[in-house]
Amino acid sequence: MTVETLIASLHLVTPELILAVGAMVLLMIGVFSGDRSTNVVTGLAVALLVFSGAWLIVSDPSGQAFNGAYIADGYSRFMKILALIGSITAMIMAVGHARYDHLDKFEFPVLLVLATLGVMLMISANNLITLYMALELQSLALYVVAAINRDSLRSTEAGLKYFVLGALSSGMLLYGMSLVYGFTGNTGFEQIAAVLSQGEPGLGLIFGLVFVLAGLAFKISAVPFHMWTPDVYEGAPTPVTAFLAAAPKIGAMAILVRIVIDAFLPIFAEWQQIVVFISIASMVLGSVAAIGQKNIKRLMAYSSIGHMGYALVGLAAGNDTGVAGVLLYMMIYLVMTLGTFACIMAMRRKEGGNVESIDDLAGLSTTRPFMAFVLTALMFSLAGIPPLAGFFAKYFVFVAAIEAKLYALAIIGVVASVIGAYYYLRIVKVMWFDEAKGEFDRTAIELRLVFGLSGLFVVGYVLFGGPLGTAAEAAAKTLFN
């Protein structure tokens, strides 16, 4: 690699360099100042993420770096901005809860920055090796933050389960990559696609494809690789759960879409069957398994599984319309999820600490009317009830499936959505019609800001959603150019 190529590559990866160098500086500040520097490190970490996002928006980098191992285009820019918004919001939400959940350690914001760095590198990965290194950087940081509350048995158990199952998924992914490399002789996505377009794929390559998709399906918690999700969502500290449900899901879905479109599009018929299967399984299980849940964090885990299934409906179409639907779905899902977790974090009794039972929301319309209204709007949106944002998210992916003649997939998605509406409406019923059990403690200003803006987004999407849809379409088109 020449000096000129290296300099051009560094220009393209500036957003990632900002986070990498910044994380090292923050780590040194924390090491030499101790835990008293937690607030300073957290503030600087948020500033780092904001600066990285601003650089992305202003510079709009495009091209390939490091001999094609890294790619910057409109698609990666769109998804990185979403991931950064998720990380920034989750970190801000954690500020008020740091002391309650024993997150008041300087390592916590540093680990979130490193996890975000892994997510951003994963979104721009254009090579199997780059993908694996970025995925492991993200995963190692997440294993630690899931178990960061060492005084909590639930948090320790969540971290251990996440680590063991995550290691299994990484092994499957790596094995699949080795098969793909063995049968194509390449690790670059473009080169793999060129080899696949020359003839029928061999059985070994199909096995490799299956293992690669299985490893990535774990990261988006799609069925049948969803086992970790309910336990980790429930056991991890709520601010960590909010982060897990945001940026890492965006990154995993982004690379799943990129690898099947950029590398495996010539064998579309083969991977379409896999995507259709995990989409149907995720939608059905996410809709049915959540019905009996009493813990709202576990319910949100199954809700997340279902929503990943709906997003995959657009991917199964295999065209730019379907991918645009996936991008729009992930954007709306991000806002709905962060808003809901802000409400969950606000469920704190004056004397009893944090509570997570759905029954604890009883009478919320009387004790906290604004929070009840916002959470109602978010539940209706998650259920896909018009004219809220969640309805448009599902509408676009189902339309893409119908255009691709995947009628059965679209019908199953609609039926699963109707079934899933039950447990969202049950939460609304508890808030508005059950007798109040007690009042929650005063809500932190950052939480009120997050769920207030989320509620405004889902309610007002019908008025300003056009430009966002146009941006998603433009980003999806760059993936097919």
C-alpha cells in the first residue's frame, strides 16, 4: 500500500479514527483520575460521538479504503448516523441511572465508545476479515458492559450467557467465512460476487453461506438464534439493555444486508429461502412468546425478535425497494425502542427502586399522564397501528414483499402483527384502566426528553416522514450501484 493510498484511506475512516483515538485518550483520563472522572469521561464520550456524526454529515465520504477492505457510501453513511444516534441517546439515558445500576465507572462510557466503533467498522466492512474483526471489537465490549454490575447476580448471569452464546455464534460465522473463502478463493465481497456469477455454487459454498447467515442472525436476535435475547435483556442493567437494542442491532442488520447484496446477490435464490425462513420464524415467535410475559424488559426482548423478522421481510425481496424498507424500518424501530426504554428506566419507586413488572404501570394515566400518553403512542406504533410511524415501517416492507411476489410472507407478517398487537394493547389497558398501585419517583430530565421526542416522532411521522423515506431510498440505491 502506497503512502498516497494510506492517506486517502485515513481520510475515509476519519469518523472511526475519531472514536478510536478518543477512546484511548478517555481511557488514560480515567486511569490517571480514577472514578471521580466518570462524569467528565461520559461527557467527553458523548462529545466524541457527536463530533464523529457531525463529520459524517458534513464530509459525506465515499470510496474504498485499505485495498477495498473498507467502503464508504451513502448506505453506510445512513446506517452509521442511525447507530451514532442510538449510542448517543443510550449514553445520555444512562447518566441519571449510573448510580442506581452501579454504572458510575469511567470504563462504562469508554466501552460504549469502543462498541460503537466496532459497529461503524462493521457497517463499512467490504471484506470478510474486516467484518469479523469489527464484529469481535463490538462483541467483546458488549460482553463486559452486560455484566458490568458485578454485585448483581442477574447482570453477571446475563453477561455469561451472552458471552457463551456469542462465542458460539462467532465460531459459526468464522467457519462459514472459511468455507466461503475456500470455495471462492477471495474474502472481498466484490470478488466473491464475481466468482459466484460465473456458475452454479457448490454444496460447500452453500454450507458456508448458511453458517455466515447464522452467525449474523444471532447478532440481530433472529429465530432460531434468539435464545440469549430475553435473558440478557432482563438481566443486564436497563441502560445497557437500551444500548444493546439500539446501535448493535443497526450495525448487525446493516452488514447482513450488505453481505447478501454485495457478495451473494448472484445466488439470490439460495439465500432468499434462508431469509424468508428466519423472517417467518422471528415474526411468529416474537408475536406468540411475548403474550405470557410479565416483565416488560423480557417483553421488549420478544418484541425486538419480532421486529427483526418484519425488517427481514424487506430484505427477502432482494431489490432496492426492499432494502429501502429495511432502512426505514430500522430507523423507526430505533426511535420506538429508545423511547420505550426511557419509559422503562423511569419506572422507579421512591422507596422500592427500579421496577420492571407490567403490573407496576397500573394507573399510570393518573399518576404520570404525560408518560402514559407517550408510552401509549409508542405501544400503538410498535403494534403498527395507523397513522403512527410503526405502521409505515411495516407498510413499506410488506409492499416490497408483495412486489416481489412473496405473498405468503406478507400475509404471515400481517397475521403476526395482529397477534402481537395483543400484548402491546395489554400494556395500554394496564396504564389507563387498572387502579394505581403507587407513584413513580421524579423522572430525570434526560429521560423525559428522550421519550418526549420519541413520542413526537411516532405521532408526527405522517407529517414529516417524506424526506426520511427519500433519504432511505437514496441510501439503498447506492448499495446496488
